[in-house]
Amino acid sequence: MHEKLHSDLVFRAAAADDLPAILTLLAQPDMDDGRVLGLAEARRLYERLAQNPDLRLSVAERDGRIVGTFTLLILRTLGHAGTPSGVIEDIVVAGAARQQGVGAAMIAEALRLCREQGCYKLALSSNLRRDGAHAFYDRLGFERHGYSFVIDPAATGN
């Protein structure tokens, strides 16, 4: 099922057959230092993710080729009077498709999906060293808000 068309891009929920292309995008050196799941493990994880109605792995296609991907989680909690929020992760554009509006169109698509779900915000986090990405998010209207804290559960030993 294809979603709204943004110029020459088509957005849709990813299918299992898209995993090789998605893994190729995620293997780019500037994404997780080139570390990526193997296809068999990705297929197992995809089957689990596909069971969550509040999680959507999306792809952006141009001329039938996948040129971008993102994962959107609709987070439903008791806070904010039960109003959901969106969290976008793993925003990746193919190297050859960068600087062509694909990333901005993917964010626009994530915002559209959030509006459909009544989200009060769309949040993301970005590695401190990704200055270009930060400038991109600033241009799109994201506000630097609060702090992001992380801890490696395996490193705590508790």
C-alpha cells in the first residue's frame, strides 16, 4: 500500500522484501559506524516489529528504488492526559540521494503520520558529533529541547 506522494517520492510501510535495501542504507559509514544486522537476524526482528501497531518502519522510494528509511514509534502513556507523542529513529538517506529533499520529505511524512495519531510532538535524538544533521533539523523547525541522557544497561552491572 503506497502512501502520499511527495514530489517524486513515494512513502510506504516497509515490507520484509525491503530489508536488504534498508540494511544497505543502515550500513553507510556515518550510520552506527557501518555496523549492521545480518539479513536473517533483521528478518526475525522485522517480524517482531511488524506486530506492534504503534511502530512503523517506513521507506521512501524514487523510481521504484528505496532511497531512504525511518522508524516512527507512537508512544502512548498516561502522561499529557493520554495524548500520544512520536519518536523518530534511524533516519537515513542513501548517499547518492542526499541534498535532494529526501530527508525533509521523510520528516514531513513522519509529521503527517503523527498528526493522524493526534501526537502533541515529534521528538528525535542525534549524536553530538553530527553537526550537519543538527543544522538540518534546525532548518526544519525542530527546537533543541532539554537534554538527552543515555546509559548502557550492560555496563551498569546492576
